[in-house]
Amino acid sequence: MKNREGSFIARIYSALWRALYVTIKLPVAAFKYLFVSPKTNQSRRDLLQGRMWKFIPSAKFPPLVMRYPTKYSEPNEEKSSDAKPRSIAGINIDPVPSTNLGLRSVSRTLPVFRPPGAIDEFQFLSGCTRCGDCITACPYEAIRKAPERLGSISGTPIIEADTAACMMCPDFPCIDACGPGVLTKLLPPIIGTAKVTEHLCLAHHHTTCTVCSERCPIDGAITVTDGKPIVNEETCTGCGVCRYVCPAPENAILLMPAFSRPGLPSS
């Protein structure tokens, strides 16, 4: 009888301890989940020395060369339609904002493929002397002058992959030949991005074709999986060799120029 009572009391104590553990554990876990920030690889030294930018996730920083339009591609503009202006008897009483003379309003030019290392398009057009030295220095004659039909950018150096693709020379003689400095080795040589149009690609229609991956001058830019080419956008420079050599009846490579490029820092 005593053994039964002892066993019953022990079970009661065990149940009480489990209930007490759960009662304490759940609020602590909820507090950690709601209020404790996840661990990062940043140190307290960065915080004390004012390196606050290191605590911002990298996704909030725009990339060096923008391949596609993103939320960083246009300046933030306040929408006047969202906030109704203050008025008295129909007369607007809001102050007139001051004119910011530091902002430049530049009309966008036609998207073209510039030689590797080209800086921001506005700075490029302002600094390019149309001398043609980069055209002469190109050993593959891939760089040519923009035709007059392109308007304000006519005479500036461009690359047309359908005629001659950029071979991404290891030493980039076109950059070395640029006197004005609108081509620089300080920037990554990304001039665009290639994409495979699957319904036009021979490899996607039960045909063995790996020409684009074999001729690509950039290691790892085009890989072949299950006999089908895949473009690695993080590695692709947009040189256009894949489009130039594509044997499909209708070219299966879609080539897009870089949406925007960084400019040289002001001294």
C-alpha cells in the first residue's frame, strides 16, 4: 500500500515539475523569438566604431553594375497625388519647394552595348571624344562607331554581337587605349547579360548542340545540364559570343545591355 502511495506521489511530483518546466520554457522561447535579433557576423567593434552600414543586409545595397531595372534604378520621387495639398477656399497654401540645381535631368539614350569597363552613360557621353582609339586597339574588330541613326550617341564606340562579339581579352587593350578614361579597369567588364530562349534553342528540341558553352570565353558562364545550356547570370559578362555562334535557324540567345553602370568617383 505504501509503495503504491509513494509511486502515486512520485508521479504527481513529476507531472508538477513538467508543468512548471513548460510554464517557464514557453514564455522564454516566445521572448527570444519575438525580441532577440538573429546572430550576425558583425562584431561590437563595428558598432562602436560607427560602421553601421555593415549591419544593413547586403540585399539593400544596389549592385555595382545593374543588369536589370530595380528599385534602385530610379531616384525616389514623392508622389504628389498621395498627399492632398493644403488649401483655403480652394487656394493652395503649401510652400513652393526650392529648386535643387544639383540634380541633372538627362534624357535616356538608346540602350547599347559599350566596350568593357565603360562608366556611367552620362559621364561616358560627356567624356568620350569619339577618337576611335579603342576601335583601332581591338584585335577582333568587335568595336565599331555607332551609326548616325542612333542620334546623340552616334560616333561613340559600341559592340554589335550579331556582327562581331567581344572576346573579353585578358589584357583589355581597348581600355588601355582609351585616353579620356571613359573605359576603366576599375569596373567589372560587364556589358550585358545573355539569356537562352528555350523554344528557339536546338538543345531544347532533342538536338545535340553545345556550341554556345564551348565557345564562351568566360569560364562557368554557360553550363550544360541534361544536354541543355544554362546561363549563369552572376558570371556572364554579356560579351555576345554565344549569340554570334548560335546555329539555330532563329537565334536562341537573347542579349540585353547593362541597365546602368557606375560612374567614376569625383575627385
